[in-house]
Amino acid sequence: MNNLARKMVAIILAVCLAATFALTGCGSNQSADTSGKDQVVKLKHWVWLDDPKDPTMANLVQEFNSTHPNIQVELEVIPWGDFRTRLLTAAASGDAPDTACFKLTWVPEFVGNQALEPLDPYLKNWQGKADIQDNLWDVFTVTDDKQMYVMPWIVQALYVYYRPSLFQEAGVEIPKTWDEFLTVAQKLTKDRNGDGKIDQYGFGMRGARYGHEPWGSFVFASVEGNKIMENGKAVFNTPAARQANDFFLDLYRKYKVVPPTAPADGFAEIVNNFKSGRTAMIVHHIRSYKDMEKQFGDDVSAFPVPAGPNGRWTSLGDTENVVFSSSKQKEAAFTFISWLAEKDQIDKWCRASGDVPVAKSVQALDFYQNNRFMQASFESLPFAHVYPVTTAMGEWIESVWPAVTQQALQGQITGDDMMNQLEAAMNKK
């Protein structure tokens, strides 16, 4: 082969090799784009909204997506009435979202089905952990394995709404104990128009569905350590708690400081009675304050529930976020729900919704410090608790408590009978 031929072969080989490297190089770069740091992770997040028209959550998701280009969250709003059922069905079929809003009472059922991801390994390195209200980490640990399955987000603590003008007129102060509460309620129960009939009652008792929440403030404040259950067994049915239960019942039976409709009164009734002036105090949480202010202006305020022999106890309402174990993007999923639990995001959500922030740095902001209802909530959080999270509690809350309470109020059973039935139903397997 002469020199010219050799040069031609070398040129052809060089061109072929260059073409080969170009092709394989393109393939390698494409692979890196898909699996490297530029890969976009897509997440599904389910929520319910009290106001479906409220854009706050959609705006938060949009903000997250814009500040986390490698993680993109798709938001789906599910009606509250269908939410738990939809989640259960999706989890059973392997089609659960990556993350979702959640209720603490659902945790054992979903954990039992291995549907939730434990968050402890992720929380160890999360810088925002110390900013969360301290006692919530214990309150939200509800499974036997003592692992954390929920990321705290927003809460509501029950407190007492009252009318300052009615207190001033009756010459009473905010009660610190349940004995003082009775004295105040008696002085606020009166015939205002002089027709010989009581037309203002001291307290609006909720004897129907979900009345167990304010009832717990009366009874569990008399239980040593405020304990409801221990080692899976109800321990609240003590002599002191039975005495406190009789005190609660006697507000209706003996002292007549609650409306005669109390055994059947639910949320709508106690709120309407308070707003009409028929009652001077009711127990609820911060979600009612805007409506109350609209009705009364400055002539409505709140104070923490009074104390019993063993301190105070109030019911804690909750909404958290969870990661589902079926998610293929758990790190990214935790990044999203932990971002929601940071200062700026909690602040934006709570300003819009009126919920109580779980982040201490948010609680310290002037917007919340200057709100008297937020202040009552913050004062209540250290002794706020959730009812036992067990499989028996659904029926206990929905059916057992209203039925036996109404029977006890109307004298069909004794207070002790009521407590025995409540204890047995709570221990039901």
C-alpha cells in the first residue's frame, strides 16, 4: 500500500471512530440527564379544603414547584366526606398519592396496613424540628412502635368563648378552676326580661355528637396525670373522674345553668345560642373566632379551660401531612411536607385559614401575638391532648358517648353507669 492509500485508510478510520464516539457520547449524556441531578421528580399530594375556593394551598404548591425545579408537586383536592375512604381505597390498590393531609386518628389503621412511611430517619436531619411546639412530638406518637408517621402542620385547641360585657354586668372574673366556673355560670344564668323565665344561661353544653371534646376538659382534669389509657387499657374511670363527671352532668341536672335542650344540642345549636345571647360561654376552638367577631366585634374573647384537681386538659384538633410507603420518591416527598412545616409556609397558611401554627417562630409574630384567640390557643397547647387513637374510638365518639351522655343527663342511668359504659366501650377490641 502506497503512502496515499495509507493516508486515505487513516482518514476513513478516524471519521468512523469519531462518528462512533459521537453516537455513544450522545447516548451517555441522555442517560445522565434522566438519572442525574437534573431529573424532575413528580409527586402527587392530596388535600381537603374547608373552602374549596381558597387558593392558598394551590399557591403554596406553585411556590414550592418554582423553588424546587427538580421536584414538581401535582395537587388534588378531595372532598372531606370522601377523603379517608379514597385514601384507604388508593392505599389498598397500590395507587396512593406520595403525600397527603392526614388526621392522627387514622394512623393506626393505615400503619396496620403498612401504608405509611415512618418519618424518624428523615426528621433526624431536619433543621426545622426544634421550631415545632415541643409537646406535639409526644402527642403525635400514637403507635406501639413509638415511631413518628405524621409531620405536624396545624392544630386547634379547645378553649372557652365568652362575652366580656356579660361578665362585667354580672360582676364576675374569668374562672381559673371548675368550681369558679360553676359560680360564674350561676351568676350568668338569669331572667333578663323579667317574665319569670330564664332566658340567658351561663354555659352552652354540647350533649350531642362530638360533645365528648369539651366533656373531656371537665373529667380528665381530675385524672392523675390526665391519663385516659395506659398499656392499651382505659384508666380514666377513677373516683375523682366520676365525681367530675357528676359535676358536668349537674350543670344540667341540678344547677340548671345550661339550656334545657342541652342533651340534643350539637355544634350548630351551641353556636346559635351563643350568638343569640341565650348562653354566655361555650367551648370551641379558633376556627369559630372570625364568625364570632363578625357578630360581636370586640365584645367576644376567649380563655383556656379551667383547671381540675390534676391540672388542665383540653382537646386538640389536628391536621398533619404524611408520606405513603408506596411512594417511589420518599426523599422528595419528605422534602415537600417538611417544607410545608417551615415558618414561612405555616405563616401563610394560618393567616388564610385561621388555624393555630405549630411553629414557635410563627407563634411569636405580631400577627398572632396581637390576636386574643390565638393567645388563648397558645396558652392551651401545653395541656392539649388527643383522645386515644384506637380502633374502638370511632364508635365511641360517634355513637357511645352521645347515647350514654343523653341517658345520664335525662336521668335514665346514673353518672357511674355512664362512666362504666364509656370505659367498657373504650376497651372494646
